[in-house]
Amino acid sequence: MVIKMEITKYLKKYLTITAAAFIFGAGISLFIDPNNLAPGGASGLSIILSRLFPIETGTMFMLINIPILLLGVWKFGVKFILSTLFATFAVSAATNLFKMMEPLTTQPLLGAVFGGVLVAVGVGYVLRAGATTGGTDILVKCLRLKKPHLKTGTIFLAVDSIIIGIGGIVFGNVEAVLYSIISAVVTSQVLDMILYGRDEAKLIYIISNSSEAITERILKEVNIGVTQLTGTGAYKKEEKQVIFCVVRKQIAHKVEEVVRQEDQSAFMIITNATEIYGEGYKSYFGEKL
């Protein structure tokens, strides 16, 4: 039974990586490459070098990754690199395969946006499967070992800026650089949404004279946990109960409605919570993406 579960786990992992690699390859070959865009990363660098040397973009992607994969072996071990090597090969093969097809658009803006989305989806699901597509993915994971507070998409955007600058020099086209920037921003935002969006929630503080009634209704009607904190007003030195709760953004309006009905003079603070650990959210023992 245990062996069967392990086989199923690995099969699901590599099927996910394969599907994600093909999505990535489609984004490059059907949208980005034919529009002469180089939105960063090893794929962007591959596009640039494929214009300078008679080598297919996918093949160039594999060649660029060889020294980076060796760095990954040193930092993360052989086990991690096996899945990454598979993902890198799959991306390379998919990119060359889709290259044989006609591009889906020759409009640079459409290529930048839709290509950026597909690349982000591909990278995001490969990362969630516990691998990377090689290239800057490995460099980003290395950097996050020292700077874990930085989000993956943000680091990608910084690294991609360098590749975009090189692309601008090679293509000699300012518009191509601008479209590449759009694609890189789209990729960054979509990637963060894929990796962190499921945990986005609202962090709510409520200070009210009707805290007991509000708490009871939130527990029953919204069905979320509530913590009551004790606070003291600095001006009148009055002790008050502060309601503290985290709620998924889709149902945050229910908490607002409860407060509005119970105490329209209540003081309520609502802010975004992008990473949450604990029951119903992320595990403390999961890999930091």
C-alpha cells in the first residue's frame, strides 16, 4: 500500500511537471519568441542567443541550463535536481515542438500578455510540484535561501530586468524592450498569484462596545475562528475587547455586514494577509516557495 502511494505520488508529480512544461513551451514558441521578445530568464536569454547562433531556442535553453544545474546539485542535492533536470528537458522539448507550429499572434502586445501568462502558469506549477524549470528558477531558489522574505515573483522581475536590457541591445528595438517589460510584469504578477494567491485573506481588527454580540455572530454565521484581545484606550483609559480574525477575502464582506448591523460606530481595520500559516492555510512544514 505504501509503495503504491509513493508511485502514485511521483506519477502525479511528473505528470504535473510535464503538463506545466508544455504550457511554458507554448508561451515561448507561440507568443513570445515569434514577436522578438526577451522577457527575461533563461528562456529570454535563449531567445537572444538563438538570434546570434544557428541553434533552436529550446536547445539553447538546455545548453544554458547545464552550468546552472550543476550549481543546483551543489546547493540542493541530486534528488532535487532529478526532477528539475526532467522539467528542463521537457521545457526544451516542448519549446522546440511548438516552434514547428505557426505563432498564434504577431501582435507584440498580445504576445507579451498571453505569453507572460502561460510562462507564469508553467513555472508556477513546476515550482508547486517541487521542481524548477532550471535557469533563473534555480538562481531564485538559491537567493531565497538567504532572503526568504522576498517573494519569488519579485525576484524574478529583478533578474529579468537584466535579461531585458541585453535583449534591447541585441534587437536594437525600444518597442521590443517595452513589450518585454510588460511580459515580465505579467509573469511576475501571475506567478505570485499562483504561488500565494490561494492564501490571500483579510486581517480584521474590530473595536466595539458590542464585541460579544459581534463575536457570537461571526462564529455562527461566518464560521471562522475569532480571537479576543484586551486593549486600553489611551485617552479615556477604558478597557475594551478587540476582535481579531483572519477570513478569506471571498467572505470578508460577511464580517463587515455583521459589524455594520451590530454597531455602526465600531472601529474596524481591514488589511491584506498574503501568507498565513496554521489550520486551514499553509503548513509550517511545507516548502517555502
